[in-house]
Amino acid sequence: MLVGATMKRRLRTLWEYCLLLAVFLLSGQPTVFPQKVTTKVKVYNEIFLTETGYAPLPENAIELEPEFTIRSDLFVSPLKLAVDREGNVFAASLANNALLQFSPSGEFKGQMGLNKNKRSDLKGPAGLSIVNEHLIVHEALRKRLDFMDLEGKQLRNRKIPEAEGFAVDEDGRIYLTPPVVNADSPLICVVSTDGTTAVFGRPLSFLHSLPMLNSRSLALDDHGNIYIAFRYFPIVRKYSTEGALIAEYRIESPIMEAKERYNLKAVGEGITDLSQRVTFKPLIIDIEASGDRLYLLSHIPRLEIVELDGTGNPGATYWMDSRDLYIANDLAMLEAAGTKTFYVARSNTPVPTIDVLKIKAQASSSLEADVQKWTTEINTYPNNSLAFINRGAARHQMGDHDGAILDFSKAIELDPSSALAFNNRGLSRVKLEDFVGAATDFSKAIELDPSVAAIYFNRGIAYIHGKNFLGAIEDFTMAAKLDGSYSIRAQEQIDYCKASLKKKYPLSRVRSTMRYQRAGGDLDLCYYSK
């Protein structure tokens, strides 16, 4: 009897599905295409430590530096960007309906989209794109796209379904990311020039928070492929214009993996009331295509732009560190004469800006000059400890870590009270994977000057490599206490340490007390499991 009832329910479900499909086909509703995940690509293949922040970077990391920064009293975050072939910058702000234009050098050229009363005629500009020398503005509140020439003259507008983001190809087809409301919602909607639509793509499936957890950005490459990047997970999907899922790429960066673990933990809590659950951490803020390359915008604690080719293979990772946290919300780029220029809408409070970034000039020649300059200084004044520290710093940046250690050691011999020399020698020992020696140097530097947050942070990293996670947690906590700008970085590392402890010492389903051996004695930790 039970088997018969189950079979009847399955047959009824199958019949209802077939009937629904027939209704879709006969009524001219959007077409739904099948999909299959076929590809996994690893982007980060090696981790090394940087001197600023000690966040992981790949070997092919390329540092960016600001060429200039665009500011305006009309900027209200979040900003959306577009750049034409000449380098003119267009910025839209949903909060105050502003659409602004700037010259390639960042000078303000005027406000666009104004009516006869010199007020903005736009309602909620939520996205920009430039196609065929036309500026396309997504008016989210009016559910339409406005087509302008690059001087701001209105050409036409077109109604579209509700969408979070959009792209338009050179043939006029419109690609949208409609809101996800349930597990059957599509990821992509394509509107043809004749008005017919097709939908495809399945959302990430969770029991709650589907709209938030399926936040995503969209890009088109020169070959007509469609790319979807999920905001809260390191996942990029590639679709054909016919709706076939060609591949799924997983971006395996250490920072993204840590944030993903955090997000999955929040998802697993099962709390449907967003006000009662911690905020999810964003991984991929925006995706842009240039030629056959993709660029993924990431932020916190620093700016990172990850490059992929059309098959998901990794290229360079462009990055820029800053003293405070880097928070961004949109990316545009221009590639001309072999030079890449990145335009990033930075949303740090209180005033948002547009950072215009280029690849930082190679410093090898200047570093070699620095080494020579300080060598001359040492030959003249052989007891100048600062000269050895400065030469050691230049050698460290050139990758000559053995030579740097020799210089820092000589500086310590000349001035045993130099916390800077001990700290710097610890940095070079980290590069040579002498983590015990590095921790010893950092400890001596802290003894000499216990007020510097960076040294605690550095020792915390050395402790992590030595599996002393409890000592690392204490150091990261102290770094954040001494300098608030380290708070987010420190918490990321603390979360990693706690996760590593739980992995090393898995909890039973009952209360358990575990003892961890660490420098300075034993420490009892009591854990409670559900």
C-alpha cells in the first residue's frame, strides 16, 4: 500500500511537470535550457606572505598604484561606472539620480540626463554600459534601459523585466539577471530585438535567503559567452547565448575560501530572520570582460582584481594595499596599446571616489640604486645601523632575503635595542620559511617596543605556520586592540585559527575538555557541542 501511494505521487508529479512544460511551449513563454557543470579551475596555486598585512597572494601578483583619483560633491555611494574608448569616465549614482561625465584626466565635464529644468530626469540609475558608442543606463525604478549618445542626448528607451544587472551585445540583445525568489527562478533572462525572451540557469540552492545568496554580476565576452559571478561564493559560471552551461569555475583563493567558510557557517545556522544573522561576507563584487579576459573585483582588506581567460585559467592578480580597508562596489577597465587601466568605484565612507589605477612601475632599478647608495654610506660610516637596515629593506624587496638577513643582523649587532631591525629580520625569515626564527625575532621586537600593532600581527602569522593557533589568536587580538585598522584583517586570521583548532581537535557530540600544549604552559579550553 505504501509503495503504491509513493508511485502514484511520483507519477502525478511527473504528469504535472510534463503538463507545465507543454503549457510553456504552447504559450510562447520563455524557454528553459538544461545545464551541466563540467569544469573546475584552480586560480591560486601557491601562497606566499606579503610585508603589508600578510594576506595571501599568488606568485603572479601585480601591484597597482593610483594614477589619479576622481572626486565630486555629487558622488553618493554606490557608484556605477563605464569608460569609453577615449578614457572618458561615466559615473551614475542611484541614491541621488546623478549621471556624471569626466574627461580622461579626471576633470568634470558635466551632468547628463537633465530635463529642461536642469534636474535629473533619471530614476534610480543602477548600472551603466557602453556598446556601439552608445551609453546605456539601467533605470531600475522604471524597469527600462535608456540609450544615449556619449554626449548625453536621449536616443530611445526600452522596457525590460525587473533585473539586478544587465548587459547588451552589439546586435542589441539584452541580458538580465532577474531577482531570485525561489529555487526555480532563472539566473539569466535574454531579451531579443523582437521582444521574445528566454530564461536559463539554476540558482544556488539554500533553504533561506535565496535572493541575497544568489546576488550576482554578469558580463559578456567578445565571443558571445555569458558569465555569471556569485557575490558571496567563489563561483563563476559560463553559458552560451543558447543557454547551455559550458563550465563552472571555482576561484580557489585563500581569502575567498575563508570568507566562503564564514558564509556557509552563517547559512547553516538556518536563521531566516536576517536581523538575527551576521552579515554575509562578499567575495566577488563585480565581473568585467575585456577581449577574451575576465576580471573579478574583490575587496576587504585590500583591493584585488583576479584575471581569468575564457576557459577559466588564471592570469595575473592585480592588487593594491592601503592603510585602511579597501571597500569597492564597481569596476570598469580600458585596455589600449597594451596598457591596462582599472577604474574602481571606492565606497569608503564618508566620501566615495573613483580610483584610476595602473600597473605599478617596476622598482628593480631603483632598488638596485638604493642598495648601492646604502653600500656607499656603509663604506663611509660602517657603524651606521640605520644604513644596514635600509640596505636590508631594499635587498628584501628585491628578493635577496639571505642578504637582507645579514644586513639586519649587522644592524642588531650595532644596535641591540632596535625593534625595527628585529622585526625586519623576522619578515625575511618568514620569506625563507624559518618560522621559528621569525617568531623569535618578532618576540624580541615586541619586548623592545610593545606598542606596535604590526609586530604582533607579524608574529601571529609566524605562529600560524608553526601551528601555534592559540598564540596567534592572542597576537591578532592585541594587534586589533592597538590599532583599529587591523580589526578586519585580524578577525579573518582569528576565524582561520579557530577553524584550524576545531579541525585538528574535532568536537564530540557531548561536552568535552581538551588541553592544548603551547609555549608558556598548558591551557584548558572547554567546548560545548550541539
